[in-house]
Amino acid sequence: MTSDEKYMQLAIRLARLGIGNVEPNPAVGAVIVKDERIIGKGWHKKFGGAHAEIEALDDCCKRGNNPAGATMYVTLEPCCHYGKTGPCTDALIAAKLKRVVIATIDPSRHAHGRGIKQLKRAGMKVDVGECAGEARVVNAAFMKFASTGKPWVTVKWAQTIDGKLTYKNGINRWISCEQSRKDVHELRRRVGAILVGINSIVKDDSLLTPRPSKGRKPLRIVLNNRLRIPLDCRLLSTAKDFPVLIVARARIIKTKAKKAEQITHMGAELLGFPQKAKSNLRFLLGELGKRGIQRLLVEGGPTVIGSFLEENLADEIIVYIAPKIPGARGDADIAKATKNLNTDIELNCVDIKRFGNDVRISGFTKKAVEQIAIKGERTGK
């Protein structure tokens, strides 16, 4: 392992510490090295807070070190524009760094190499591409949204060993264990929207909020073609506190104008997809992209799961497998969701973790890996 790789690996580990607190911003880590000694490090800790580069420079000063002539390792191209904070490139130039090693460029329209050019114009040596693949995986959702304007789609479900998604007649509400459900709530806190089909509302009266309910409030989306959502459901009763979007056929909204008015009066928003739309899911993803929603979590049953998989819209799949075999007591087989698939879905960047006795398997689809790849990135070597 080279010195560049060693320090960039540390920067990537630091970046991961921000996951769950910085979204929709990217999670970024930075390490400052001088004479083969780490003199400062930091990461982006919360949305709206100081960026990783500034945290690392501040840490350097607190330690009584001078960053002049040092090398900074940073997992994403430093910003050169004004947002919630000032440009990081200005701070790096003012600190008189000698070299900046960047894992991956920022594909956003306001960046996309501009920060790198600014650093080079200031006389710094800039190398790009060290551990690029790992850095992009950390910020996969950000990378996709910045490149395509479409949200990163995570399809999640819990199942028993024999593939059942629920129990019949409400025998047992939960498939997964408490630790797995706690992990799902952490996942909900990181996304901009959560989607289910109407059956999840009719059968389970799902609330779809992260619990405990603190911080960001993801948009709760229900696919409800015929507008049959119960007016007394918990989702609508909390619509003024947590945003709700009901997606239905445009002509149905007109036909059921009175119910549509009641729904909007309760605080929910209605989105009608036109008859000519080839896919209501693709239409919805386009609309969510326009709203700036970077990550969508799909939590539906087999019909909704199957629709996203069949249309090749899933970027990430997360499955919680519980060590249970309910047999005849089980319902909603996952095989129903995948019965129309003609090709395998093979996951990449696979991660396997245990939560209690459950096993969580997650990974990216082939399409997702291709979308976050940035070719011709390594420069300066």
C-alpha cells in the first residue's frame, strides 16, 4: 500500500462517520499530512456545517501545526462555490498547501472539475483518482443525483428463510427483529422520500416516519392509482406534520374530485400521472428529481417491489432475512415479486451484517455501479 492510498483510506473512513447526518450533502473526509506525519483531519459532520476540508484545517490549527507546504487527502473535489458555507478551495489556497490528493471529482454542475482547476491555477499540485471507486460508493446516491438528476432508489424488504414477507391474518406483525427495525429507522432518516403501495396503508395502516421522529422529515409517498386511501388512516392524520404525496391517475383525481379535495384539505399533496405516461414509476422518479429528492426508499409489498425490479429502477437492494420458517402461516411470497424477471439481478459492492439473529444483505445493481462510475478520472500521476 502506497502512502497516498494509506492516507486516502483514512479519509474515506472519516467520511463514513458523517453518513446519516449530512444528507443530502455528500459525506466527505480529509487528512492533512506533512513530513509523513498527520497534522490534521476532519469530516463533514452535519448538514449545513463546516465541510471536511475546513474541519481538517481547524484541527490542524488546534494542534498547533502549520499546514503550509503540506498535502491534503480529501475524498471529494473541494467546492469552489458559495452555498451554506464559503468555497473550500479559497481556504486551501489561503492555507498554502503544496499538494491536494482528491479521490473523485464532484459531478455536480457547479463543480465538475472547477475546484481542481482553481487549485492548479493557484500553483498547487493536484492528483485525482486515488481510491476513487471506494469514495464513490460512500456517496453513491449523491453521485447518481448529481450526474442524472434522478434519485437513488433503494428497494428494501424483510423476509423469512422460506421467502415470506408477512404473516396471514395479522398473526405476527413483524418478520424482522427489533434490531433490524431500528436499522430501518436509521435508513429512513437518511432518505428524502419513502414509498409504499396502497396495500401497506389499507392492511397495515403504516405511518412511514423515522422513529424516534427527530431531524429531517422524509416525504411519504403512496402509489394509489384509484385513490382508495382511507381518509382515517394514520398517514393522512399526520400529513400536516410529516409531508405526504399521493400518486394517482390524473383522470381518477378528476373523477373523485370530492375525495381529492378532502385529501388535500388534510394536508397531503396529490400528484396525477398522465394517461400517456409509459410508466408511472419513471414519471414519479422524474418528478422527485425536480423536487431535489436525492434518495428514495421503497418499502412496498411484492407488487411494488416487483414493479421496481422489473423496470430495472432499483439502484440498491437491502434484504433482512429472519431465521424463521412460518410455512402455511406465512404470506406474500417474495417469489411473487420476481416471477416476471427474465434475467438475474446480481449485486455488487455487497455488504453483509447481523442484527440480532437477522442477517442483512445489501448491494448495488449493475446499472447503479455504471451510473456512479466516472471514467478518465485519474490525473496528475
